[in-house]
Amino acid sequence: MVRRNEIEIIKRRALRMLESTKYHLSKGDYDLASFMAEQATQLFIKYKILDKTSEMPRTHVVRRLLSILKEIQEEK
């Protein structure tokens, strides 16, 4: 089982990656901005899943992560 502070660390990392995305966009570094945006998206969805299930998904595919999150939402 994952502790609450570990879940919050994941959330903070996702938000920092989002800030990095904005920075790289402002500098015209579109390849880095795109990469960081995908990383931020993956991590934030993982945070939401972890928050609801206390389990960290073992995939990096955004579409699969969204499917997992949808399944969790539909169970409630």
C-alpha cells in the first residue's frame, strides 16, 4: 500500500513537469515541450489512479492509463 505523502509526491512531479512544458513552449523548444507534456500527462493520470486504488499502473501508454481511470470511475 502506498502512503499519502508518496501519492502527493507523484502529483507534485506531474505539476512540475507541466511547468517545464510551459517553459519549453515559451522558448520555442517544441520537441522538449511535447515530451514533457506527455510525461506530465502520464504522471498525473497515474496520480489519480494511485489516489483512488493505492496501486501504481505499470504502463506508460496514455490511452491505456485513461482506460484504467475510466474503469475505476465506472466502478463507483
